[in-house]
Amino acid sequence: MSSTLTRADLTEAIYEEVGLSRNESADLVESVLEEVASCLVKGENVKVSSFGSFLVRQKNGRMGRNPKTGEEVPIAPRRVLVFRPSQVMKDRINS
């Protein structure tokens, strides 16, 4: 089972479950994803109850190493996106 959930799949699910038109469903999916993305860009955390949290973390710069040549390479500081599933989601996955 290696299928991937896409925006089109979410749109279709909303169309079937809620009864909005396909265009309205697509607009709703886009609006929700845009709101989540804009909050994350601002550095805010996004928590979806019973699902999980999206967190933005700051990673410090450090020295890395090219595994092929052994040459040291500086890695710049950066922000990374982390997802932490809720306990409810962990339980659902493991049941």
C-alpha cells in the first residue's frame, strides 16, 4: 500500500462528504493549506486536535563533512518543519 493522498483526493473527499461543488471543495482545500503555510512561514506552530502539530524549529549552523571526499563543509543556520503526531493519531496508526 504505497498510495499518496493528494490535494485532488482531499477535494474529492470534501465533495463527496460535505456536498460542496468540486470547485468550492478545491477552494476550501487551497484556503486551509494556504492558512497553514502562512502561519508556518511566520514561525507560528499549527496544532490540529487529535491529529498532530506542525512546528518550525531553528537549527544552528555547524560544520558538516562531505562523505565522499571527507572535506569539511559549513552548513548554514536554517529553519526546519517538524510534524509531531498526537497520541490519538499514534494510537490509531498502531491499532
